[in-house]
Amino acid sequence: MSALSQVLKHIQAPSQLLQAQRLFHGRGHAYTGLHHLTIDWLPPVILITLYVAEPITEIEKLADHLLSLFPTCKSIQLQHRYILSAPIDIIKGDALQQFSIQEDNLHFYIRLGQVRNTGLFLDMRNGRRWTQQQSNNKKVVNLFAYTCGFSVAAIAGNAKSVLNVDMSRASLSLGRENHRLNQQTLSKVRFEKLNIFKSFSRLKKRGRFDLLICDPPTFQKGSVDIIRDYPKIMRHLDDFMAENSTLLLCLNAPEINSGFLIEHMKNLAPRFTFIEEIKPPEVFLETQDKGLKALCFKHKISLSSS
């Protein structure tokens, strides 16, 4: 029996078939021989992602099993992440590439076959829930906004305003569409195409913010090197964050643990105290602490303002 066939015993049809979610997460090294495989349910599409090549016959067996569990599935697609452009093949069903999915009470557009990422990172589901719960009457800044999932969650949580900052005009445009998809007014939302590391004075002008979401890429050629650049943001937090403000600092680099954020914050932004970590959904099982880290910090109120 091949290693890939072993995944079948770990997958069951979820109780909420309308909700987008990860079905299998091999990347956490919790399943022997399956660290190169993930499977996502993006209703009505199942997306299988490989980080190492597998025989097509094994993929087809897996697809047949998944179809038996998901009768509403209209398409099973295979992404080859070990190839630079990460092409996607249609294994079963229709060639669906642009559609919307549901996560909790929110909806987001998905794009398959055009870029490496789908438009929504499923491991950040609990982070979006947290943001919705924290945003009531808050002035929010969303750095490295991507397609503005956190912004949608913040407006759903009755935020006073949200500023989305990202270098990608295309991602911000999709972010606007995500707000419209959720029938949210754009009067409370700004979208700014900026290089964050050259825009701290503008953030200071737009602030002071009550809630910050910072979810940078690990490395983006010519713009972001997380080890070099994250401390730059920490140094400037007091310039644009309000008294009693809250931060959600995210880290996706597998080789860097949460201590990187905690120690740098102690040294560079000591008025912010670490309060909790937002764990990803349980399916994102990790054995080597290489998955997503999402840490919350709270600003200490100064004695003069208390």
C-alpha cells in the first residue's frame, strides 16, 4: 500500500459541508510519508496540493474516494507546488476557477489556476474570528492585507474603520470585491498600495489605531525579508498605535518560532505585553512547531493617562 493511500483513513466528510476548510494537513509532519500533501474543501471544489510529485494513478484513487465522501463536489483539482508556477490540473469534474466560498458567516472569492495561492489562507480562520470579536468600534490597520480577509472580518465585527495596506494592487482590488460580496459598505474602508517600510510617516498620519493586524509573507523578493524587516515595524508601533491598543502579529516562516516575535517585542516595543496565541484549526496538526504563529499583544496604558 502506497503512502498516499494511507491518507484515506484520516479523512471524513465534515459536519458542515457548506464551510470551506482544510481536510488533511500533511505539512505538519504528523503523518508519516505524507508531509508533502494537503487537501482543501472549497465548496464545491476539492483542491489537492502536492509539494512532491506522485503517480497520477494514486491521485485518481484518492479523488475517487473523496468524491464518495463529498457528493456535492463538482471538481477535484491538483496543484503542483513543487513546480515554480504551481500549475493546476483538473482531475475530476468541471474546470471551476473563480467562485466564492463561505467561512463562518463570511464569504470570500477564490481564484484557482492563476496564482500560487487561492486568495484565502485557511489556517488563519481563527485569526479572522478573533478579529471579528475584537473590532467593535475600533480603528483598525491591516498590514500586508493581501485580499483583505481580516478587513472583512473587522467590518463584520462593527469596526469604526479599516486601513488596508499592501504592495499588490490586484490583491487590494480583490479585497474590495470581498467586501462587496459580504454586502459591506466601503465608506469605512481604505485601500492603499504602499511599501510599508517606506510609509511609517503615513501610518502615523492615518493613526492612531486601536487594532493592528500584521501578516507578512516570509520572503518576497525585493520587498520583504521577515527576519530583517519585522523589527522595523516593531520599532514604529508607538508612532501610530493608540493607548490600550491590541496587536495580532503573525509569522509564517517555518524555520522561525514564536520566540522571535516575543523577544523582539520585549526589546523594541516594551510597552506591548504578550497576552495569548491564536492557534489554527485543529486539522493543522503540527509536530515540529513549523506552522503558523499568531500572537496577540496588548499596549500598556501609561501612568499619566490612567
